[in-house]
Amino acid sequence: MRRPAVQRYIRRHLTDPDLDPDTVAAAIGCSRSTLYRLFNGNELFVQGYVRELRLQQFLRLLQKDARNAPIYALAQRYSSATLEQHRREGSAGSGYSKRP
């Protein structure tokens, strides 16, 4: 099992709200320990990688569709996560403030 294959799986299933290390490990047929070892030495562990990809996608949607849809609608297009979660992730990971 190689990390690029796991990353491809994660990218393909990014909109699945249940995507987490347990579901990834089960889907690719390995243990959580093996999955974590695959990400060892990487800046982000599995859940951090998922969160970062979701945040990047959300930011792209904001840049593209912010005038046409409310933020919560954009967030629901790729995840069932709450608006508050996106605010926390956005302010922590992008340098943007929570408040306008």
C-alpha cells in the first residue's frame, strides 16, 4: 500500500461526511496503524490531510461562487460539516479572520 493511492482514495471520497481514518483504512484494506504509518513523516496525518483538502475545496468554492450562494450552501456542497467548523478551520489554516 502506498500513500499516493490512499491520497487518491481520499480525494475521490472527499465529499463523504463519514470520511475519517477508520473508513479510509477499512476501504483500502489496512489497519489504522498501517494507515498512520503511511502518513508518518508527512506534515499532516490522515484527518489533517482530509481537513486540509476540504478547506482548500471550500476556499475555491468561496472564490468562485461566493456571490451566487450563501456560505452554508457552499459548505454543504462538499461536506456535511457545520458552518462553525469551517470558520474554525478557515481562521486556523488560511490566515483569514472569523469575522469580516
